[in-house]
Amino acid sequence: MVKILKELYGNDFDGLKFLNRTSELFDEVEKNEGIPLMPFAEEALDYLTGKYTLALASSTRKFRVYRQLGACKIIQYFETITCGDQVEHSKPDPEIYLKACKSIGIAPENCVAIEDSPNGIKSAHAAGLYTIMVPDKIQPTEELKNHYDIVLPNLGELKTVL
């Protein structure tokens, strides 16, 4: 990430300081306000559990993922969790999805990714997964059209396609 920031903003940009500060600010928001689940997240997880093997591929560091999933009381839904600090290359690189598929012993072409971010969409697509976009903060763009198979308005609609 530091390398990408330097490419964007020049070698004088202190990417590490920037990332550390954004982490501090995120921690403050999480502590004071919490991190809300996307609408229909628990209902979707309830629906998918038992029908599918659920693995999580998050570019967030492991300690944060476990803390956040634990706080939201949804960690138990996932058979495996693969995090950003467990891979060399972050999303949009396919490494994290390939590792997550391997962790559950299912070939990528037999897996489905449910993603809300452009980098996640690109990562899942590059790994060969059927990719469903459920937009959260960022809506699908023309550039992303070739990277997802379907867009759903919310997680509650997963039951219509899975």
C-alpha cells in the first residue's frame, strides 16, 4: 500500500505515516460508534449456513477482523477466515481469494464471492470465482462491469440467486 501511495503522490509522501493515522482514526470510530453490519447481513448468513461452506477473505488485518466479527457476533458463521496480513499481495490481486478457496478445499471455479468493494470484485474475478457485487459505499462502475457476474441491491436478495 505504501508503494501505491508513493506512486500516486510521489516519493516524498509518507505513506506509512498516512496509513498509521488512518488506522488510528478508524479505531476511534470503531470504539465510539461501532462498525455496523450491512443490511440483511445476519439473515444472509443464516440462509447460506448449511447450504454452503462459508469462508471470509478480508484485506483487513487479522486482529481487526476477529475483533469486529466477534463484536458483531457473526464470527461463528465462517469455517475459515483469510486476512490481509496472511498474504503477500492485497486485493485486487487474486492471492487472498485463492488462499481462501484452498483453506476450504474447494476450487475457485466452484466458489462464489460476495463483495462490496471494487478491489474485492477485481480480486475475486481474477481468482476465477463467480462474483456477486452487493454495493455498500461504492456503486458499480462501467469499469467494473467485466469483473462481476451479477449486482444485487442488498444482501437480502442473495436467496434469489443462491
